[in-house]
Amino acid sequence: MAKKVARAPLDYLNMPAMKAWLAGVFIFLYTPLMILILFSFNDSKANIVWKGFTLKWYVKAFENTQLREALLNSLLIAGVCTIISIVLGALMAFAFWRFKFPFKGPLESGMSLPIVVPEICFGVAVLLFFAKIGFPNDLPYPFNLTQIILAHVTFAFPFVAIVVRARLESFNPELEAAALDLGASRYQAFRDVIVPHMKPGLIAGGLLAFTLSLDDFVITFFASGPGTITFPVKVYSMVRFSVTPEVNAASTIIILITVLATVLALRAQAATTKES
Amino acid sequence: MSDRDTIIRVEEVTKRYGKVTAVDRVTLEIPRGEFFALLGPSGCGKTTLLRMLAGFEMPSEGKIFIDGVDVSTIPPNKRPVNMVFQSYAVFPHMTVFENVAYGLKFDNVAKADQYGRVMAALADVKLDHLAERKPDQMSGGQRQRVALARALVKKPKVLLLDEPLSALDAKLREAMRFELAELQDKIGITFVMVTHDQDEALAMACRCAVMDRGKLMQTATPSNLYEFPANKFVADFIGSVNLFEGTLEVDEPDHAIVQSEELGGRIFFDHGVSGAGGEKMWVGIRPEKIELLKREEGSTPPTPEDAPSGCNVTAGTIRQISYLGSESIYEIDLINGRRMQVSRPNLSRWDQEDFTWDDEVWLRWHGDSPVLLQS
């Protein structure tokens, strides 16, 4: 009989049962996505039986002007929201890291409030807010997206702030002192030494902000004025009648964009973390 | 010291943080071109004083002059001094060259001259072959050289060094001691170094200031600090010392005698200690200035015939021996129970076998060896 051999922690991955479990987890995670992507190439109107390969749903999705417009809106909103969130989040993180001020503790905990508040409440709050202040609803494109962008920034920038705040904890204050000692002004030291250190946090936080904004449905639904539509909202309205492969195709494109953005961001981050 | 030769003058400088006084009315003058060390235990205020020289802290009271200019309220980026930080603080996202060139941007140095100056500074610290490296590809010793070159390329009037050797391993630390001293000699810039390591300070500095709890205890050359300490703190902090409390019994121009209960007898000085007032004082004797002699059962102490005149002799028993290779340190219990430390160089390969545990010994030291301390 084979003797029982003591296993080192990493050896457990070699057990067939463990491998099967691991495979199971991945199947559970990714099967829905795979089916979505697979059926975007299905040559059938019904999303049930595989009839053959086609790209016609992609063509159709592109020819759907409303869908295209919604996608462009979403990308524009996500892009602007990301930039604003990075700036605001970085400044907020820096302020909490650098300065001492009254009520700093409660304020710092409050920083994560927009993250924990249920989206539906947040959405209603945003709707009420814009109604109360009488925010103009009839601005020309692209300014008609302002409300959505503002709403997105409100919940996205605390994510940036939290990530950057954590990154700043590992900053060696002597680096800033060294820059000052060598003749840099406070601003130059910030720009030349502190910002490069924050960079991986800015990238990771920005990526979070981008994806959060891109796929947000609930808050957008409340914040968007008449006539403005984003991709998730458009898809929802299309699905209400039936899930056509056109929706699959459009979703696949969105998945592609987010995966691409993630890969680029991770690359940039790897390059900067290597330096420190 | 004429004013022209003084590069740094610290006048009655005090630094308080709330109720804590980190630096307490320190007055110092450092001549141009000197290698000066600020020495003391952690928390003694030496780093605060250095940071005030650099401009990272402003004095609560008093003034700091650098090359005759009152810099007390001038920010660090406008002072003619540069610093090598304890962590070296080499910018991780820049190459070695960019690190060294960084400070020149602010000095209005023409782009064409920058290259030459950076490479010359790197050559001074023997790093010119690594100019394109990133700091993460370098050892701690090399990073320190980058920090040195980065500070020196600005041609500061004073170079400040914060515990420059503390992060290096023992062998490298010793090599860097000589190298730093040599570099200072070569470029002639005034160095001010902070350290808690007395060996480091004694080995490298022209003069040291010893600090304790914010106060300046003594400023002197290394040998004067060791041989003529101003007080108990300095005597104890620099090297090892046997301290005995006593009272002054005789004080003549050519000799003095202190009666000490702790030692169990009198201590003879072959010189006068004129001006030494007060009843209570302390006598310090360095371990290496005491000679060990075998003590047979019923023998008499060595007389002035077999020793230089004016010798001090006392009896004891060896309790502990630390063999350190180059020397051995003996812990000896005197008859009255007081413990004394004696060190003895191992001049030959068999010397450490001369004495062993529980040996009865005579301790003998010359009349010019002990120092009298009044505080």
C-alpha cells in the first residue's frame, strides 16, 4: 500500500480533486459570458440553438444608430468621468495623507459612503437633487450628458481616493525632503516625486472609475434627462422585448473594450511598480 | 576663530515641539572645511539640529548662520546646503544620471554643462559606469553613492549626512568610513554628520559635538573627548569607563588625592586638579589604562619600586572574561564588591591564557590615567 506522504501547501494543487474543483469554479464564473459571446456569432434569430457562424449581428449592431449613439455616449461619459475622478480622488487622498484638520477621522470614513450607499437610493437622491436645483434638461450634445457625468463622478472618485490613499502609505517622506533639499519648490516636489509614486494607484483607481461608469445602469437611469441614453440603458430597453443576438454582439464589444482597458492599465502599472 | 573661517554658526538655538524641548539652547561654530560629527544617543536632538541646518525645521529661538548669512527662516530649497538622507531617498523612477541631474535644473546650469558636472560627480563616487542604471538594480552601498553624488553636484557650502552608514553591513561600513573621509579631504566641502555610533564619529570627524537630551555636552576633537571628557555623560558615552564617586582630599599643584568609598581607598593623581570645587565628584578610569598583575596568596601590592611612582593599586578577583580576539575584557570584583572593567590587548597568541576565571589579581594604573569629573 502506498504510504501517505505529507504535502506541502502548494502540492495540494496537484490533487485531481483539487484541479477539478478549480476547473468547476472557472466554469461557473465564465460559462454565462462564453455563451453570450458564442451566440453573438449564431446564425439564428433565436438565442437557443446553434445554426452556424455569422458576423451579421455585429453588422446589424453597428447599423443600429441608436445603439451606436448610446455606446458613444457611454464611452464619452466614462472617459470624462475617469479623468475628473482621478484628479478629485488624488487630491482627496493627498489631503487626507498630508494634512491634519478637525473631524479628519469621520470625514475619512465618510469618504467611502458613496460606495456603500445602495445605488437605488443614490439614484433617487441624484434625481431629486437635479430637479430641486432646476438643472437644465435641454442642453445641446454633448452637454446634455453633464448630469450623468456629474452623477458618475460622485460615486466613482471615492474609489480612486481609497486606492491612492493606500498607495501613499508606502511613500518615503524623505523623498519629498530630498527634492526640496535639491532646490525644488513644494509644487515641483509634488509633481516630480509624489505623483510618480501615486501613479500605480491613479491607474488602478482610474480603471475602476472607467468600468464603474461604463456599466452603471441604476444611477444613470435616474440621472439621464429625456433623449440621452447610455449603452446599459439602451441594452435594457432592447432586452425588454426579446434578447436578440444583436444585444449579444454589442455586449461582446463592451467586454472587449473593458478587457483591453484592463490589460493596458495593468501593463502601465507593472511598468511603474517595477521602478519602486 | 575669525568670522571668515566659520561656515556654520548656531546661536542659542532652541527647538520645542509643544512641551517637549528637542534642542535646548545649543551654540556651535563649525569652521570651513571641517568634518564635524553630531553624536549622541537616539532622541538627544542631534537629528533635529541637523534638520534645522537643512531647513526642514525652523528654530523656536535662536539663529543659524551659514557663511555669515542668517538662514533661520529660509526654506530648504533656498539654502546653500545639501543632505544625504538616512534612507538615501534616491528617486526610484529616475535613472542614476537623472537623479544626480535633478538638483541642477534649479540652479540655472546650462544643459550643455549639466552632463559634464553630473558625470564628474558620479566619477567622484566611482559610479560613472552605472549612470543609466535604475536604483532598484543597485545595492544599498551604490544607492548611497548616488545620494552623495546628487548632493555634491550642487557644490553646496555644507554637506549634511544623516546616519550615513547605519544601513550598511559591517564590512562595507568600515570601508565607507575611510572613503567618506577621503572624499571630504579631496573636495574640501564642510561635512556635518549625525550619528549615534561613537566609533564612526571618532574615526571620521575632525571634531565632534556630543549631545544629550537636547543639550550640548561637549565639543572637542575625538581624542580630547575620549581622554578629557567634560562630564560623566561624555565619559560614559564615548567608550567604556569605570566611574567612582569620591571626595577631593588633597589638591596640590603637582598631585591630588580623591578618597572614594566605592573603590575602597584613595585615588592618586600625578597632577593638580586646581579649581575643582565641591564635595562630590567622580573619577573615571578607562579599562585599557589598567594593568592586571597576578596576586599570590599573602602577597603585598606592587610597590613603587616595580612600578612607576604615583601608581594606584587595588585588589580584585576575575569574574567574567570576554575574549574579543584583538583584546580580552575582564570583569573584576573588587574586595568591597564593586565591579570594574579591565581590557587587555592580546599582544601574543598566548596572552589570553595568562588569566582565567576566579584568578586573584592586582589592578594597577598610573597617576595620569584617571580623569576627575565634577558633573
